[in-house]
Amino acid sequence: MAGTESTPRVRRREPRRFWSHAMLFTACVLLVNGLFGEHGLTQTIRAQRAYAASMRQLHQLKRENEELRDMASRLRTDAATIEAVARGQLGLIREGEILVTIRDK
């Protein structure tokens, strides 16, 4: 029974364990980079929110611009609009009218 001596077995699981840990580590690094990296998910969400806010602001500015164009057109052509602005902003009155100014104490 000298030939049946037990020889120590070499463990082959160590390289497998190393590679599985290495793969797990790499997957974690890629996940973190995908979420928080320069072009990651959080940056993408921030960019989408900024884009949406910019689009809302652009639509608001376009509406205001259209209103201003309309007012400018009316000020060029509509006598009633010109009179209303002259009365409101310049304090002008018609002949025969009396201007009454009320002051707060």
C-alpha cells in the first residue's frame, strides 16, 4: 500500500475564484461608471431635464415675442390702442377732460 499514499491535491478552484472576483469587480466598475460617469445615467437625466426646461422657456419666449409683435402692429395701425397707451403711460387727456390724481397717504 505504499503506492496508495495520499498525495496532496492541488486546488483548481483558486484561479476560478480569482476570475469570478475579477469579473464581479469589473461588472461593478462598469455599473458605477454607467450610472455616475461622464455620460452616465444621472448625467443623461440631468441633461434631459435641462433640455425640457429650456424648451419650456423657449415656448414662453416665443409666446411673449408674438404678443409684442401683435402690440407693435396695433400701435402702428390702431388709433384706439395708441390712445390707450398715451393715456395710460403718458397721462394724456382729451380736451375738456379733467385729470384727477389720487395719492396714498
